[in-house]
Amino acid sequence: MTDIHVVHDPDRLRYRASIGGEAAGFAEYLLTDELIVFTHTDVERRFEGKGVGSALARFAGRRPRSRPTQGHAAVSVHQGLDRTAS
């Protein structure tokens, strides 16, 4: 099984995933008064099929329960990480 490390980057409103110290993907979100809306998920092509998107969803899915808001998924998934946009 691949060891995926996920961290919360609240300054950029995203969760970042890495494998072996390499950026593997991220999930971005927006905050409203009532919701955390996940708006975009991107997984690096070479890490596709290794559970990166699932790890991001599991990690991020635990966060809303610790806040007074509700989680809501509105996710756009794209293949291939564009490092110039990060």
C-alpha cells in the first residue's frame, strides 16, 4: 500500500497530498457561514490509481465534523497537476 501524507494548508484553502515527499495532489475548498465546499481536486498523473484522491477526501471529510459548519462536496477532479497554477 502507498503511504500518502495529507496536510491541511488553511492559508491557501486546500489540502495537500504527498507520496515519498513528492507533491501528489491537492483538494481546494471555499468556506461559507454554513458549508465547506470542495471545489477542485487534482492528482498528479504518475500517482493516479494509488488512492491519492481517496486519501484527500477521507482527510478533508473529517475536518468539517470538527467545525460548526457542514461539509458539502462539489468536487471537480482533473488529471495531471499543473505546477504553474499552484
